[in-house]
Amino acid sequence: MIDSTAKWCAAEGATPAPLSFLMLGQRVHVDCPDPWLRHVVRVNFAAMSTPIEGTCPDLHYCVAKGTRPETISLSCQGRVVRTNADRGDLLFLLEEHITVELQRRRADLFFLHAAAIDWQGIALLLVAESGSGKSTTTWGLLHHAFHYLSDELSPVDLDAMRVLPYPHALCLKRDPPPPYGLPPSAIRWGRTVHLPVDALPGPTVSGPRVLGGVVFVTHRPDLQAPEIRPVARAEASARLYVEALNALAHPNQGLQAVVRISEDLPCYALSSSDLSATCALMCSTVDRMLLRRTKSANLRDRGTREDRAL
């Protein structure tokens, strides 16, 4: 059944051409006639923009005026998502619905509530509950030669053990401390700050990256200095499982997936404090981690060559 929101969107001249994005292989269109809301949506997903090309979208959203002043209604595929929502809730509602739909349509991927950054071609997951400092830590690390894959949603291809990028705007709940101040292009949207990808200090990754490690982040402002420690496999598996978004879509209710990640990769627990010191600690830890990874790979290659020689 087509609701009144979709009819409003479809009316001739009611809206400019839809915004078009390609998200994990799914084509997403968003009709949004309000100039400011349209700008916010476009900027938030700018790194995933794609030409319309006349193709039928996999997901088609319409943003319409609500029946009450200063409210909006959101629909998807002609079905109401929310009516008379506050304008400031649009990004939250849109991202929430898209995230659920991507998990349903890409059940082959293992989705984690985690940021993903690239270091010299290797992906690192920053896993944490909301408000634990992973986005602020990500913002800081992007000033230190790390590259951006994702902020809140990390899709993992378990067969290849690779992380796929989902580069929406990086979202902060509070202003970061110096010297990691915000650029003028930052969008203050209600209680959050959104940093478009073209405002990030480092490049945005456009292709999958091999997963090289996991860091569980907890912000500890009471600490004089940040701390980091290796995490045993059992603890890592348990902490990963809590942050899995589509565990039930995978064998053994997702337990097999988190065990595989924790067994195959180095895992650490980071207690962050001062952002500059936290970034320095992370850089030195990742350097050591990649050095061990390179040595292990060289030993495996040498062993394979020796086996062949025999």
C-alpha cells in the first residue's frame, strides 16, 4: 500500500532528483525536498554517492513534511517508517533503517558495532559501546596517518577476513580537545557533530581491507595516562559477541564468527584518556602488531618453500 508520504514524494515537481548512494552493493535513493535536510543527507553519505543511471533502487526513501509544524515523515518503499518526527531525528532514523535493511540484504556479512580504520593497507576495528570514545579515538587517529573506513558499522567478510568500507560522516557526541579541533565544515546536528568525509584529515578507503586486529575501547578520563593490554581469546569472543549486530544470521548464532576473529587476530583492550597520548599509544601498538604479523607471514612463507623443496 502506498502511503500519503510516498504520494507526496511522487507528485510532479514536488522534489528534485533523488539523492543516490551505493551502500554495500545496494542502491539507495532518498527523495528529500527540504533544501537543508537534503544537504545534511547528501553530506552524511557523500562518499557513497553514485549516479542514478535510471536503475531501480533497492531501497527508496521519501522525506515529507509532517502534519505538525517542524516535523517530518519518513517512508521506505511506500511504507511508513516514522510520522511527525522531529527534523533533527532524520539522520538517526534514516541511518537506523538503512543499517537494519543492509543486515537483512547482506546476511553474508558479519556486522559489528565498530569503527574501522586502515593502517598501511590493514584494517583495524575499534569496538565499543556507544559513548565509549571510539569515534573520538578514530577522529584523533585520522590525524596520524590512519585512513577511514567506517565509524559505527563495520561489515566483515568472514570468508576473506576483510572489512568492507561504510564511510558515512564521522559522528561525535562532543567536541574533541586540542590539537584535534573541528573544521569549519563540521555540521552540528542537535546533540551530535557530523564530520563529512572530505573534512577528515586523512583519505577515505574505497575498497575492502584485510582485517589485522581488534581493539576494544573504553574511555577512562580518570586515568593519568592511557593503557592497553592484550586480550585473551575467550574474553575477546565474549566482547565481540556483545557488539555483533546480526549474529543470528550466522552459523551457531554467530559464535563461530566471533571465535574465528578472536583466534585469528591480535586483540587488545584500550583504556583511553588524553587523546594525544592515546593516539601515540595506539600508533606504537599497531606498529608492533604489524611487525609481528609481517614476521609470522615470512616464517609461514619460508616454511612453505622448505616443504616444497623436500
